[in-house]
Amino acid sequence: MPTSPDALVIVDVQRDFLPGGALAVPRGNEVVPVLNRYLAYAAEHGWPVFATRDWHPPDHCSFESQGGPWPVHCVADTEGARFAEGLDLPSETMVISKGTDPNREAYSGFERTELEERLKELGVRRLWVGGLATDYCVRQTVLDGLRRGFDVRLLTDAIRAVNVHPEDGDRAIDEMIAGGARPATLEDLP
């Protein structure tokens, strides 16, 4: 694959995080058509596409049954862990599985994965990040990308929050921007 200074990173747009899923993000399905427009742009401009996914073992520490805060979700090789129907991921999408260790939580796409190494191999310097959920996996992926020296654009039209507390999503956006991420929408693409 040729090098590119830009990459599209789609975070955890999986069935269990959509309405009707085990850990549904309110209005999470709304990100799919917007992300498809980013995917079309990425394809047209030769950007690599990365898609992170929770890929948990059945006894993952984040599950309520194991003392964690969440219902069982995104168990590896189940329907709930599959990417959202209608999300037009190209065949060459680099899938990054996270949360595979039963004893470790992993909200960030960078945590114990090969994401950083793969981005650097491709000469990527700027990440365009969208997906689910704003206040958890998107937040951590963006903050970790910034810590690793990437220029990060937060796709504010392609994220939705869990909002365990009503303002969690807004607080997460403020934190990401304060950390150096730049908010962006489809109109801001170069």
C-alpha cells in the first residue's frame, strides 16, 4: 500500500453498539451514512482506512458478570462484534482488534495493538477519527493518538456518546480539543 500522510480511523462501529445491540449507543446508527461519505473520500484520495473493534473473550473484565461496568458485548466471533450493516469498509481496511486480554480493559485503538506501528509504516501523520462512542473509545483513541505525536482531526459529525452522565459526550469533546485535536466535519476535508 502506498504511503499517505492522512488516514481514516473508524472506532468500534459494531452491531452491539447500535440501537438494539447489547450496549447500544443512543443514535449510534447515525454515524454509518456519514462515515460512508468519509470512506468514499478516503478511497478517492488513497488514504488507508483503519477500523478498530472490541474483540472480547467471553470472560472479559469489563463485563458486569466479571465485576466490570458493562453488559456482555462484542464477544469475538459473535454477531454483535461484527461491523455495522451498511458500513462500506473497503476490502483493504486494516482491522485492529482490541480488548482481547480477559484481564485488561482497552478503550483505545492504540492500547496493546499494532495500530501505531502500522500508521508509521504508511507514513501517516494526520488521523481523521470518528465512530463510537465519543466518551469512551473515541476519546481514548484520539488522546492516545495525540500523545503519540499524530495530528488528530475529530469528526464531530460522525461520533455519538453513551452519556452515562448527561454531559459525558460534551466533556469528552472538550477534553479532546483541549488536548490538541481539531474538530472537523465533511466540509473540512482537504
